[in-house]
Amino acid sequence: MEVRGAGRIARAAAEALMDYAVSLDAQSLDEFNSKIERAAEILLETRPTAVSLYNAVWIVTKYKVSELEDARRSVVINAKRFIDNSERAVEKIGEIGSRRIRDGDTVLTHCNSMAAISVISTAFKAGKNIQVIATESRPRNQGILTVEMLDEQGIPTTLIVDSAVRSIMNKVDLVVVGADVITSNGTLVNKIGTSQIALIAHEARTSFMVAAETYKFSPKTILGELVPIEERSSEEVLPDNSKYKHVKVYNPAFDVTPHQYIDLICTEVGAIPPVMSYMIIKEKLGWELDELASS
Ligand code: RUB
């Protein structure tokens, strides 16, 4: 939990593989490959939900060479390119997504998404007079990180508890959230609480936008795979439950928002309706079905 947010997790994994490749002691290409493969497995085991981690590891470890030093170089080049593209994607999403925010709008965001914050701060920097409502995002309170970031930029922000979303939705013009995963049919997996915000926005006819880099789309969902939802420690919710004999805690970190509640997904290659998600997986991520089935 030291690294949080799907984009930051992906960049940290790419950097870790790069550092490891540089210092890795191997006598042959086979030995190098198997050590990199093991490192990739260890990284993937850290977070089951965020597909950005899986895509980052896949992109960085994809090389076809016959010499050990070429393999080392490939990992470094792939990782640097991934990190660079990922940072530029967040900026581009800000540019594209901010066009959806009008002068005078109130924007609600949930958790702490760099892509969503990029949309909000780009609109603010463009001189739009906006207000932000940020949820606390229990149980880890990532909303506090969000309000800190917005405050540093001078953006007027109101912090609310998660359960106040319905009370305030009539004052909101647009909801902008990030993504941990987007499936092939445009379903969103994001911080727990996102789906009830989407439902409330739908009821109030408030637009609901997702800000997500293309590596947040999950290739494996084309094959029908379900997205695993990470369950976190009970102590995040109830620090000491040893005193209760009949109480247990259920603490899923993410939830699932059906595509019907999403108006738009803003990526670095454009703002798309959720039903176009399959195209992103095929054309932008470049996955082939047989490759997927064997990975
Ligand atoms: C973070 C979270 C964020 C997405 C997108 O959850 O759900 O909304 O990861 O973030 P946690 P970004 O803090 O539990 O990892 O746009 O920065 O990738």
C-alpha cells in the first residue's frame, strides 16, 4: 500500500523491472529470462485487481532477442518508454477531459486518481471557475490526498464523507473518477463506492466520466475472465475487532460499475463511449487472442 493508484503502481513496476534488469547477474540469456519472469510474477502477486500492473509487466518484458545484453537493453528501453508514455497519457487525458468541464461547473471526484485530477486541474489552469467536491474515500481516506493536491493548486474544494454523495448530487454538474480496470464491454472497476456514486449520478441525470489511460483496459476480459476484486485487511475498517465474538469485517477495495452508468471514458487517444472499449484493447494495446490465451 505504499504505492497507490493504478497508474503509479504500473510505473513503479516498470521501474522495478528496469532496475532489476540493470543489476541482474546472469550467465546466459535463458538465466536472465527466467529471473525476469520470476520478478514479473512477484510484482503481479502484489495487487490482483489493477490491470495496469499486468499490462506494464507485459509491455516491459516483451522482447525477442538472442543475446543476453540485448535483453537487458530491451527491458530498460521498454520500461523507460512505458513510464514516459504513461506520464504523457495523464497530461493528454487532462487536455481532452477538461473540455467537458464548463466555466462555473461543480465537479465531484472519488478516491485519489491522477488521471481525474489531471482533468480537473487542466480545466482550472485554463481559467475555468470550478468547484470540486471530493469524497473522503473510506476506509483508507485517499480523498485526503486528493484535497491536499487540489488545495496546493488553489482549487476551491469541499471534502465530504462518502455517505453524503446523494445529499449533494443535485449541486454536481459532472462526476470524474479514475479506473483500476475497464473491461472489454466498458464496465469500470474502481475504488469501492464508485458504483454507488454512478448510480446516484444516473438518478440525478448528472454526467459520469471516467479518466483512464489505455493500459487500464483489460485484455483478458475479452476471453471472459472476471476481474478479481482485492479484499483488504479488516483492520482498515475496525482496528481491533478481537473484542467482538460475532462480528466480521468485509472490506473489498474496489467495486464494479456497469457501462450503462458511464457517459464517457476519456483516454489519451480520445474520449470514447464505454461500448468502444473492445477497440482500445484490440487496436491500442495490440493484443492477439492466441497470445492472450497462452499468457
Ligand atoms: C486507487 C483508485 C484510483 C485508481 C485510478 O485505489 O481506485 O481511483 O487506481 O488512479 P488505491 P490513477 O489507492 O486503493 O490503490 O488515475 O491515479 O491511476
